[in-house]
Amino acid sequence: MNVTRDSAHATRLKIGPQGRIVIPRELRRALGLQPGDSLVAWIENDRIVLRPRDSVERELWEMFDKVEGSLASELIGERRLEAQYENRT
């Protein structure tokens, strides 16, 4: 079985007696997962989504960087308008 990060591949998994699921080696290799790595899990519709924690964290930081940048620019623009108004009076 040749699995890559971007390939669409389905594998049948079984839930063990203690509710555990083993992620097959091919899937772990495709994502570069190593023993001890952290995953984030959530339910999306009828799916369980598992993502590497580092990947999720990186996306969140990128999202906040974009928000902060636009908010900072907006605030600076407002302050400049206020300063212009104050200088006129």
C-alpha cells in the first residue's frame, strides 16, 4: 500500500476493547507521525478528524497574525484621524 499525504485512501480500523484505535503504519508515515506526537481530535458531521497538534497550532497562529495585522492597521488609521481632528481645533 502506497499512501501519501495528499492521496485519498480508506483503511478499515477496529476499536479495541478499551476504545483504542491503532493508526496504521502507512498512514503514520504519510503524515510523519512518530511515537509521542500529539494529535487534536474533533467531530465534524459524522467524522472523527485527527490532525497533528503542531499543524493545528501553526494554522491558528497564522489566523491570529492576519487578524492582529488588520486590527492594528485599523487602530492606527483611527488614531491618525483623531490626531488630525485634534490639530484642527
